[in-house]
Amino acid sequence: VPEKGDQFLVGNAAKAYFSAFLAMGVEIWLYREGILHSKTMTVDGNLAFLGTSNFDIRSFALNFELNLILYGEEESASILSAQGKYIALSRRLTAEEWSSLSYPVRVLHGITKLFSPLL
């Protein structure tokens, strides 16, 4: 995810979920080179997804989105390579860093999270 977003409401609503993700062991990487709008996912180096949809109900049920699913190591290699380049330009967010956020920032994330179903 971009370290500095271009949409105040969307960015803060997304950050409201970081605590839960970090608690589950999800690695969150903050992209430092601007806005990253790619929508890719790889699983075990053998399965890759790329496309236009966000991973939310609105994209899957209401919007006209297109996604491609690639099976196999060779097919997934270019997506993994691109992701590696993004990670090289990112920094990992730690649970310790995230837990040190100020109370007003946590309140902001909680308020913006209420709008998540509409974003």
C-alpha cells in the first residue's frame, strides 16, 4: 500500500484494518515511491491474480471488473518479479510501530472505517 495516499478518506479507512492484519501475521509493506495502484496477488509462487478489481464486495458485486488468474510457476514469475521490485521500494510496517500511533489517529481510523462499505 502507498505510504502516503492521495485519498484522505480511503487511505485512513484502509489503515483501520492494519491492526487486525498485523495480529494475523500479515506483512504490510508501505510503498515509498508515490501511489501504487496495482492489484496483484501471488500464492506460493504457483498462482497469480491481476486485474482491475479491489478485494471488496462493491468490486465483485456492483462494478464491472476484470481479473486474470494465472496458474503455474512460469506464468506467475513476472507478477512475482514486479512485486519484488515494489517491495524493494517499500518499508515493512511493524506491529510495534503501528501500536504506537496516537489516540487521535486511532479515532480518525475508526471514524473513516465506518465509510468502508461505501468506498
